[in-house]
Amino acid sequence: MKRSGMYICGFMLAFTLAPVFAQKGAVQPGGGAQDRITREVRHELVMLPYYGVFDNLAYKVDGTTVTLLGQVTKPTLKSDAGNVVKRIEGVEKVDNQIQVLPLSPMDDGIRVAEYRSIYGHPGLDRYAMQAVPPIHIIVDNGKVTLEGVVANQGDKDLANIRANTVSGVFSVVNNLRVEGK
């Protein structure tokens, strides 16, 4: 029983930092150099030392151009992400569109309260056991967005309910994806 839980955690970590593909004109992975670049970009971003649960990183690979997307709490994480991707063999251009969230003691308080509300709840606490938990909590001026991957629809709904219970939150957008969908 424990072994299957370990596989689920590892599988979910693989989807925590998923590539984003544009609706029109994007090349899907599976072909040669672009597939290798996609895997390496994901690996390099996940390995960033200050990437955590309050940051959201995504990317698009179009040939030799990588577009970085998402939100981070520290400006250094934005620049570090751009720098590690630039060093990947085959990447010729990096378009760093990562948004640096504004400094706000109120938002910092909401982040901590959201973390406790979501990851401290029985049923969702198992997601906290990973190096980078799969539910990312993005707080921007009191507005909360949940990003990442969960195992099932029930967990997605429960995370949304828990996020809405935190005092001081203006709105919650639940962008969590369910594995396999």
C-alpha cells in the first residue's frame, strides 16, 4: 500500500511543472531536439533552489525558443530561471515573461494561512510530503490562484473549499488540473 502512494507522489511531481502549449501552432513534444529541450527545461526549473509552493513556473518550447511564464515571489527566482534555461544546449532565445509578485505583508500572511488551510487538512496533507508540493498557492493583492496537479476531482474541490475559508482573501481561482485529464 505504501509503495503505490510513493508512485503517485512521484507521478504528480512529474506534472507539477508542466509545459504550456499554445492552442495554435505549437509543436507537441515527441520529436527529437524539441522533446529533449522540453525535458531539460522542466528539469532545470524544478531544480532551482528557491522554487517553492508560493511560486508558479510554466514554459512553452517553440523550436529553439523557450518562453517562461508564471509568477514568483522573488525577483532572483525570475532571473535564475532565465539564466538556467539560456544554458541549455539548443536553446537560442529565452523570452522571460515571469511576473514578480508585489511585496506585501498582507499577501505573505495570506500565503501562510492558505498553506496551513490546504496542506494541514486531512486528505490534502499527503501532498505536502514532496520537495515541491504540487498545489501552488499564488497570492497577488489578496487574490488567490491555485495552480498544479492533484490526483482526483475530489482533491481539487477540497483544495478550493479550503482556500476559500481563509480570512482576508478577495477571490480564489482554482486552476488545479486532475491527473490524466
